[in-house]
Amino acid sequence: MSNPIIDQLNAAAEAAAAKLQAAAEAAELEKIRIEYLGTKGLLQALSKEIKTVPPEQRKETGMTFNTVSKAIQQQFDERSAALADTAAADHSGLDLSLPGRRPDTGRMHPVARVMEDCVAIFRRLGFIVAEGPEIETVFHNFDALNAPADHPSRDPSDTFYFDDGRLLRTQTSPVQVRTMLAHKPPVRIVSPGRCFRRDTPDATHSMSFHQIEGLYVDRKVSLGDLKSILLHFAREMFGSGANIRLRPHFFPFTEPSVEADFSCIMCGGKGCRVCKNSGWLEIAGAGMVNPAVFEAVGYDPEQVTGFAFGMGLERLAMLKYRINDIRYFYENDVRFLAQF
């Protein structure tokens, strides 16, 4: 009497042997093993059919099942060992037990990190990011910002000029001008970016640096609004214990103008070498937008008011990460950058 289960088992044994012998990779071997010996493989399915054969054939069927299972497993093991020996021969002289080497991963530059932190803080306060060109016109960089014709910042000893009269922007304030020229109030922006000035490089100055400036224009904007924004920023950036103070100052594009000091993060306002024992650190220039600036961009100073502020990102990074020389940011020393 024919036994279809035994016939299928013998056919499976022959097919598995041929596939295992032809396999050239460990992954291919494993796929064949699962196909025949896995929990959802062919032999497992055939084992469930043994109960359907006549009782007098079950013993022979079971013995054939065990024989085929062991044969396929043995052929799998032998082929696995052969492939391993071949791989070892191909890599003679290599110690495959050595741990792998982790690839070097890049890190965000500390100035870029602080820029992202600042933008995130101001975004939460409702500001949006505005950008502009680094090569600017005299109008956007000076004239529209109420800088007098004889202002020292216009001098070629302070500003990089091109032969066509354009210049490398000395601040990100031209972005504020471009935004106001393009949009009616209300305006609520921050403008982070690179600036350029003819400074002699030292521990606190660089010819190329970064600023983030803010502008808020609407009806009935006050100096109190400016102070609350700067206080919130200081506490978000340097901790809930930070405080600020505003000191009278002069900038052509704001009136009144102030210097914003933050309580020294090194000593908590008690006085130390960093803050020259004053307990305060000069962080930002700010003030109410000068009506002359509004007139230059077509805003009616009788209808709107606004404030502007600006601060150096390198200065913030130096304080946040306790760095005492701005030149470290631009020397590309991986030992320094790897700390961030």
C-alpha cells in the first residue's frame, strides 16, 4: 500500500539536500532550514498529517519522519561548518573576534547649538525667524537705521566695503528693515545670522561673528514689554534665578535706548572676576524703535510702536559653556569641538 506522507518526506529530503549543497551564504542556509525545519516549515506540516495514515503504517511513517529530520539537520550543520571554514580561509590573518570600531560622529558647533536654543525660546514667545543677505546695501545697513553720515561705523576702517558700494552687513538689523519694507505691522521676528566688522581678533572680538536680533512692532508696544521678553529669555537660557537690569544708552535706531545686563551666571550676582565684581554681565543692546526708522520703511510712528534688541551669540555661548576665548570657536580644533 502506498504511503503519500513517506513519499513527501523522501522528496523533501532530496530537495533540501540539493538546496543546502547549493547555498553559498549563511543567510541562505538559514532560510532553507526555516523552510524545512522551522515551526511553520514543511516537516512540521507533514508531522500533523501522520495521524491520517492507516494505523499499521504510522510506525514506519514516524521513523521515516525522524530519519529525514535528522538528515536535513545534519546536512545543514555540515554545510554551515564548511561555509565558516571557507570564510575563515578568505580572512586569514584577521582576528574576527575583535570588536568593531565605532565611526566618528559629528557634533553640533557650540555657536550653532546656542543659536538653536535662542530661536527655540523666542519661537515659544510667538516670534518667527526672518533671514536676509549677508552682502547688504548702505541703505539697509545704515541709512534706514538712522545712522548719521559721519557715524564711525560707516568708516572703511570699521566696515568691509565692495567696489560697487555694497558691504558685508555689520549687524542683522538690515533683516528688520527688509521685513518692515515687505510687511505691514504687526511684525514679530528674530533674525539670527553672521555679521562682519573690521575688528582685530582677540579673546573677545572677531572679524566674523553671529548675532540674534529681535523686532516687535504693533500698537501700544512698550519698554515694559521689552523688559519682560528679555527677562523671560534670560531665565530660559541661564536658569530661573537669572535677573536683568536696563541701563540708559544710545543707538541711532532706537529711542530710548538701553543696555541690558544679565546677572552674572558665574557668581550668581555676588561679584567675581568675570563680571568685574559688579554682579552683572552686559548681554544685549535694545530699545524702542526710533520713529525715524519707521518713517524710512513707510510705517506711521503715530500709529505703531515697537522695540528691538540684539545680542552676540558667541558671547552667549562663552557664558553658557564657560569659554574664555572667542577664538576657540573658529580654530577648528577637534579636541575643543568634541566636548560639545
